Amino acid sequence: MFDFFKKKNNSKEHKLCYETDLHSHILPGIDDGSPNTEKSILLIREMQKWGIRKIITTPHIAEETFENTSETIKAAWDSLKTELDKNGITQEILYSAEYRIDDGFIWLLESNQLMSLPGNYLLVENSFIQAFWNLDELLFQIQLKGFKPILAHPERYAYYHNQKKIYTTMHDAGCEFQVNLLSFSGYYGKRVKETAFWLANQGYIDFLGTDLHNLHHAQAISNFLATKEYKKLAEKINIKNDLLK
Ligand SMILES: [Fe+2]
């Protein structure tokens, strides 16, 4: 009966249900995420508050918008590491990339220049305007090369919202799904939220991700982690983030 007076352990309530994050844009100055090392460190501190212990960060690689290479990504990672060391901050950070499926991606695939996540996973994203014309075949080619494709935020592609069968087809074909935390909060709109919960109910969510770009995202994630909706989700969802070794 005195529960009301018990001090709440707020820090516990705001933890994520996983410790390895596989989708973020926290490397300085190379995509639409963190612009500099100072901001990167602020973002890392937020992630640490949520209980993240291992960050596999994934800068965009996309034709005409973010033409990153393994060299530009490594250079940004080096500068962040130097700044972290200077500030005495310990944080495990690996890097891979979020590959936009386009002709440049196909060239990297064919010339064996892709940087995978641990376990030979590969984080890929569709264009937000339309799906790649031959996506099924391409997913198959990715697997033939020995990679396991993870589609980033499948819930955010509006052109799939009215044809959810496509999710089943892709998932059955071995494409795993990484859903963004903020999709469940309504941050990207009603339809995205509804689709994220639909994917959760189908058991199609293999990974969750922050897709953290900036402090605005960080604040929205912190707010979401404090909700009952998040707690309910965390209890029922069965994800593989912490199996990425
Ligand atoms: Fe992303």
C-alpha cells in the first residue's frame, strides 16, 4: 500500500531493451548526421544513457547524395576516436554503412567492396520514392555473395504501406528487418507507426535501431523510452541486436 511513496528508479525505466545499436549517423561531417566531433560526443553520451554498450555506426553511402567510401568513413571514425580519447571517454564503436540500393551499390557488391556488419550482415535501405525495380533479384544476389541483408526501416517506405504482403515475401526470402525505435512513437507519422506495430505483431522485426542523426532524435527517443507503449513493446519483441558479435 506504500508503493506510492517508493522512489522510482528512473534511470532503469529509460534503458533500451538492447545494448548493441546497428544503425546511426554519429560519425562527424560525412552525411546528414553529426556535423562535427563535439556533436558526435553529445550523441554518444545520449546513447550511453540508454544503456548502449556497442555502437556499430552506419553512415549513408548513396549515389549523388552521400558518396562516402571506406576511406571517408574510416577518416571520420579516426577523428572521432581521437576526440573520444582526448576526453577520456571509453566507447566501443565499429563502423559499417547504410547502403542505399542504387547502381553504385551494385557496383560495390560486384567488385567486393562492401563493408559488412559483424556476422556478414549488410544494412541496406530503399529509396523513399520508389523501390529498386529488381529488388527481389538483388536481395538474392546479396545472399549469393555471402551477406545477410537487413532492410533498414522497412516501415518507412510509404509505397509498401498498402501492400504489406511484400513484407512477408521479403522476410520469407531471407531479408531481415531493422525497425526504427522512433517509428513506434509516431515521430515519422501515423502510417509508419501503424506499420511498425504491424511488423512487430507479425514477428518480422529482427533488429531495432536508433537511426540517430541529431539531438532532436535523441530527445524524442528519450521521451519514447519513458512511455508505457515502449515498455509493452520491449516485453513482447524478440530481437537479435545483442547477438551481433
Ligand atoms: Fe539511417
